[in-house]
Amino acid sequence: MEDLLKQILSEMKDFKEQQKENTDIIKAIIHNQEVANAELEALKLNTPNNAVIAKLDNKLDRISADVTFLVRKAAEHEDDIRNLKLIK
């Protein structure tokens, strides 16, 4: 009977050690998941969404049109200056 009790106590000790090890592993997994969630949230905050990209694309199109207009006007002015110099 005493041997049986010692065996049971030994097994319980083993179970407690295994349970502590499992608990430590689970805590580490939970911590790593929290870190991963924080990194993902930071990534979401730093990544422009489709609406922002579309807005920037529209602004870029307007700027491109303005530059094209200014280049055309500069060319016209150069032609006008050349013509005025020829008239002299």
C-alpha cells in the first residue's frame, strides 16, 4: 500500500512538472501572439489604404496636367519671343 502511495505521489509530481512546463509554453505562445498582433497593428497604421492611394493618384494626375500645360505655355512663349526678335 505504501509503495502504491509513493508511486501515485511520484506520478503526481511528474504531472505537476509537466503541467508547469505546458503552462510556461502556453504563456510564451500567448506573449508571442501579442507581439505579432502589435506588429500587425503597427503595419496596418503605416500602410496606406486604397482610398489614400486613389487620392494621391488623382493629385498626381492633376500635377501632371499642370506641368504639361506649363511646358506647352513655355514653348508658346519661346515662339512668341523668337517672332518678336525677328520683327525688329
